[in-house]
Amino acid sequence: MEFDTIAAISTPMGEGAIAIVRLSGSEAIAIADRLFKGKGKKRLNDVPSHTLHYGHIIDPADGRTVEEVMVAVMRAPKTFTREDVVEINCHGGLVSVHRILQLVLTNGARLAEPGEFTKRAFLNGRIDLSQAEAVIDLIRAKTDRAMNVALNQMEGRLSKMIRQLRQTILETLAHVEVNIDYPEYDDVEEMTHRLLLEKSQYVRSEIERLLQTAHQGKILREGLATVIIGRPNVGKSSLLNSLVHENKAIVTDIPGTTRDVIEEYVNVRGVPLKLIDTAGIRETEDVVERIGVERSKQMVKEADLVLFVLNYNEPLTEEDEQLFESVKEKDVIIIVNKTDLPQRIDMERVKQLANEHPIIATSLLEEKGIDQLEEAISTLFFAGAVEAADLTYVSNSRHIALLHQAKKAIEEAIAGIEAGVPIDIVQIDLTRAWELLGEIVGDTVHESLIDQLFSQFCLGK
Ligand code: GDP
Ligand code: ZN
């Protein structure tokens, strides 16, 4: 496919003083050549592929030097987009990178749409759809673990698993077809049924296995929705502060977060917590005081994790018991705070109410117990899970939805086989499952979905 040459600022992930203007397309090298002045009479057009060149960006209009740069020249097809790619690395701040982009645009390139580089990689056959989506996730990844999940996906692990399942279905369908066409054995019908059932059950269990990872995958990607509740003055704000200060706060750039709800992202031992609260939290105001028990019950409903704070120095109250009632179905960690003060709480009763939920004693004032709390959070989340690095998590909600639909189609096929319905009906369900799985890797998607997906990207990717 032939496209025009696009350009955008493509700042590398993480913090970095270097900014990159990236160009892709058949004119990329020629355009860069118009602006680049290297040693002697060096022209980028003549340099070998995948080489880096020191020099300056000159404004051809007035010959003035704009910026000191390193330019990477990468020729098609061994590039991310499979087109000629030029990356202009500059050390200057935002202003100079924008000036370079401006020059590139006035000298023949077009400003890329969000996600257009990745879209080209997809359209040029360099990556499949689930890999493209992994790029979105990578941009948004909040912790190293989430990054690993996205990286695995980008390397095509999920695609590989999905393709194997599709292959299994296809082979089974082919087999059945052959059996129908050549019914030379007496027991062919029985054999066909047995094969169909076996293979369908196998595909179902594989889909289920993938879906089991979905919840964790989603949390890794979006953060564990966490609320801190408790009566006024027990230490909620102090807890929030120590969690935020002890841990690396994660900066988020997800669009659409509303102003009146503050979300603090912190990375607790690889678990991204999305500490949710109303604007009050920032002002260290008292949420429960202000919004009352009713509202905290609502917040609890929407949470993945509840941190329930009690005061070691005060007896349990009716309100505490009410709060216990509202969290008992949840993943909750009970924090008994202010252990530096004399005990007035009935710990036996707390244990009774807590039931199976972990209880952590803290003195936030003396910075005690925070380690144990963090340990409890990570245990809760990673309980029974193998270390995340080599698991293929499904974390994308589109993939999850498709897997659920595919599972349903397979289940219908299985039910049909067991009920002895005609084979061609079963074939329809299996074909449907095969198509649905295909949508995950992009083998059967249509144009509008593709456009919608790629428009989610940040500029420059
Ligand atoms: P919130 O109303 O639940 O948000 O509670 P705060 O975090 O605002 O804390 C209420 C008061 O308790 C503040 O004066 C804190 O300094 C104090 N406090 C918090 N944690 C501890 C603790 O572990 N020990 C003691 N003695 N005081 C604490
Ligand atoms: Zn408070």
C-alpha cells in the first residue's frame, strides 16, 4: 500500500529529556534531507539504513540553525510501519520540538492523526489488531506488570493462542466435513460426535482459562478501584497520604476522567491502585463526614478493594458495625489504626466481624504497619497467581467481550452435540466461534471498527 508521508511528535515512554519527531512514508527521508545539515556534504538519502546521524536542523527559508539533533534513518520494510521512517531526536524542550515539527510539516509531511503510525503498521501487515491494541495499552500502562502484559500481547502471545484455537476449530470442521462426505465406516456418526465434543470442550476450556485472567488483566491496566472508608478522625486521610507518599504516584493521561472525582494512582508492589474519591480527598477533608454513610456505601459498591479504617483507641460504634455490613461481600482489608494509643477497641469483636478478611494494625502517626498493609494488598491481588511476567493476561475489554461471545457459541455447539442435533447446525455454532475469535486478531474486522480503535491512540504512535 502507498500512503502519504506523516509526521508527529513521538515522545518516548516514561520521563525523558529527549523529544522525537517521527516521520513515516516514502518522502520521509527526502523531507528530512531538506532540513538536515550534517558533517561535510552528508545526505541522509545516501546513508545506510538503520543508522544514526549527528547534525543540525536548518530552516531552509532563512538558513538559520534551529536545533542540534540526532537523526535516525530507517528504510522500509524493516521498520515499525514498514515504510521509510526518520526519527529526529532533539534535546531541547517542547518549543524546539514543536519548531522542528512545524518545519517538517511545511516541507511536505502531513500531521499524523492519533494512532496513525500504528494503523499503518497494521494496514501494511506489520502487526495484527490485538498487537495494535497492545500499543494503546502500553501507552496507558500504569505499572511494570501492566507493561509486561501489554508487551507480551504486542509480541503476539495472545494472537498466537487465539490462532491456535481457531486452527483447532477449523481442523475439526474440516474433519467433520470429510466424515460426512465419506461415510464408509459404520460408526462414523458416533466418531464425528465424539471428535466434535472433545474438540469443542477443549476450545471452551482454553477460552475459560483466558477469561480467568481477564479480571486481573483489566485491573493491571486500569488500576484496582480502591476506596478508604471509616468514621471521621480514624485516619483515612493519613492513610491516603502515606500510600501516596510511600509509593510512586502514577501519572495518568486517560481522557474523560471527570473533574469532581479525584483519582490518585499509586503503584503498591506492582498492583496499581486507583484511589477513588470525591474532590474532598485532595483537600484532606472528611469524606464520610461530608457525604455520609449512604454515599460511602455507594462508593463501596463500585470498588474492587475497600480499605476500612477503625480506631484502636475508641470502642466500636453502631456506625462501624453498619460499615462492616456494607463491605462484607467485598475484598476488604481492615485497618486498626492508632495502635500507639491505649487500646479501647474490642479486638475479639473486630475479628468476629472481619470473618476471613485480613486485619492490619497500624500507627500511621509512627509510620508502623504500612509494610504489612502493602503486603496484604499484594497478596490479595496476586493470590494463587503465578508471577505476572509470563502469564498471558487478557486485559482489553473488546477482547474479553469477544471471548465471552465465542464461549457462548462453543457452549451452544456442545449443547447441540449432546442433544444430538444435526451436524450442520453444530457447524454453524463452531463457525461462529471461529469468526468471533478472528475478530480479536483482526482477521474478520471491518473498516469502521479499525478507525475507531486507532483513534484512541495518542498522537505520534
Ligand atoms: P480521617 O478523618 O479519618 O481522615 O482522619 P485523619 O487522617 O484526618 O486523622 C485524624 C487525626 O488522627 C489527625 O490528627 C491525625 O494526625 C491523627 N492520626 C492519624 N493516624 C494516627 C495514629 O496512628 N496515631 C495517632 N495517635 N494519631 C493518628
Ligand atoms: Zn480525613
